Amino acid sequence: MAELNAMQNIGEELERKLKSIGIGSAEELIQIGGEEAFLRLKIRYPNVCLVHLYALQGAIDNVEYNQLSDEVKTKLKQFSDKLK
């Protein structure tokens, strides 16, 4: 199993938060998906924001979060906005 912090965009803080919601490896994050992982984080940590969602998706796609396509960012923003 690959470590979470070996993925793009996953630092110590985000890794700690992901582990606290039951996501302990890169494979688990990929399997669960960025939106579901973000939803779980949002429930436990209400202050997580859109940038966290971008970071999760970037980790899954193996790109820096600021390199996500505009189409992906728009889709993720719409998802995040529905949670408000």
C-alpha cells in the first residue's frame, strides 16, 4: 500500500485528517474518490474548503491541484457548493 503523503498535494496535515476519517492509504483514497473523501472530511472538519477538494482530486489524478483542468475545477466547485 502506498502512503498518502507520497501522493501529490498530500502533506502531513491532510494525511492526518484523512487517516482520522478512515482513509489510510493512497489506494483507499483512489477507491473512495475525491468527492466522497471531501464529504467525509467536511463532516468531521467543517472548515475544510474547496482547495482541499482540489488537492484530493489532484492527488488522485497525480497532478498539482492548481493544474486541474477548468472543467474538473468547475465540477468540483459545483459539488462543494451543494454542501453549503
